[in-house]
Amino acid sequence: MFYTFVCNSCQEVFEIRTSISEISNGLKVRCPKCASNDVTRDYSKINIGLSAGSGAKSSSCSTCSGSRGCCGS
């Protein structure tokens, strides 16, 4: 699965691909841009690894502002 994180130091939004068990066991995540370990998991996006050509669409709903809004787009 892919997990989305936000760096609290530089505000970089990034994804990592890892297993549920690694996340559950306290996987240490570092920002790829500034190497900070002050990151927060972004629960607004769920990505189970669908490719772009598989019919998955990425658009915001009419009630959110996009860019990690209510629907996570």
C-alpha cells in the first residue's frame, strides 16, 4: 500500500510504499526533500496502488478546495 505523509518542517507531501505491518510496527519515515523525521501521516488520501490507467481518477469534489481537501485530492 501507499501511505501519504506531510513534512512538518518543509511542508513537502510525499508517498511511501510499504506494508501495513511495517506501519503498525512503527516504521521511521523521513522527508525525501529535507530529511526531517518530523512527518505526519495524511489520512485524507487512501491509495492502494492502482495505476493511473486503471480507471482511478484524481479530482476534487465540489465541496472541498482540492490539495488535500475533504476528498483528499
